[in-house]
Amino acid sequence: MTPTSRQIALLKAAVFVLALVPLAQMVYLTLAGALVEPLQYITRATGDWTLYFLCITLAVTPLRRLSKWNWLLKLRRMLGLYAFFYGLLHFTTFLWFDHFFDVAEMLKDVAKRPFILVGFIAFVLLIPLAATSTNGMIKRLGGKNWQWLHRLIYVIAPLGVLHFWWMKAAKNDLAQPALFTALVAILLLMRVWWARQKAKAPARA
């Protein structure tokens, strides 16, 4: 059954609030003094949630196609913006607490450490997606151009996983990166499969 407009509005409001819960938890634990290393925790948590929301955003289309719940598309833009939001917090933590807003030193660090460079590229690529997320920008760019631009997420998600993998590899902790890699690979391969099936359809006809 297709939800009503009111039900979708309530669902979007619930998703909006729930997506802020990780941030609220970070703030609470930091202010309560419950963290031994708050900077490390915040950096790790904001990075993790950026990847979570990237994966959730990528999962919307496959889930819609498999379930026929077309209304799921109404949540995708918000979920993508939350991926950018937590990515921005992750980057700000790096720039603020690690480099105290010294952009020159930050760029030196980015160039020196490959895993930071990859994460930085992924974040920079997220910026135009967030900037063009409004209905007005869709009209200005045109539907097709907007869709092509937002396919950058197919590059951003693997870069985010690679950033995470390289960082964890230094600690020989690859269980979580392997899970993210498998999930992103499956979500992207499903799209490749559907695209190939669509390309073959006229030939069969």
C-alpha cells in the first residue's frame, strides 16, 4: 500500500530526527566526560556515520526496485545530505582539532598520507552533490545533467571505503572495512546488472 502524503511527511520527520541521534550521542558523551579520548572518538564516529549514510543512500534504489516501494525515493535526498553532514563534521574535526584551522599544514598532511588524500577527495566530491540538492538546482541544471552529476556517489562511496580500509590497515583491523567493501560492491554491482539488462531489452524485443 502506498503511504499518504501525511504518512510520508511523518516518516521523513522521523528519519530526520533519528539521523541526528549519533550526533546527540557524541555531544552528550563529550560533555559528560565519559570519553577517554574524545577527539579520537568523534573523528572515528563521524567517519563511520558518513559511510553508513553513504551506504544507506546507495541502498535506497535497490530496495525500491526489489520492494516496489517507490516512496522510498522521497527519503534519498535527505539521507544523502546526512552523508555530507557527517562528512563535514569528520573533515571539520580533522581541520580543527588536528590542525587548528591551519589550512597550509592540513594540505601538507593530505599530500603526505594517502589515506587522508583519498578521504579528502571523497569529501570534496560530496560538496557539489550537497550544493545541488535543492529543487531549484535540479531545474537549473536540468534533470539529466543533475542525474549525471549525482552519479558521483558511485565514485565517492568506494573512495570512502578505501580511505577507511587504509586507515584500519595500519592497525591490522580489517573486519569492518571488509564489510563496507562487500556492501558497497554489492550495491554498485546490482546497478551494473540492471543497466546491462536494460541495454539487452531492445535486442530481445
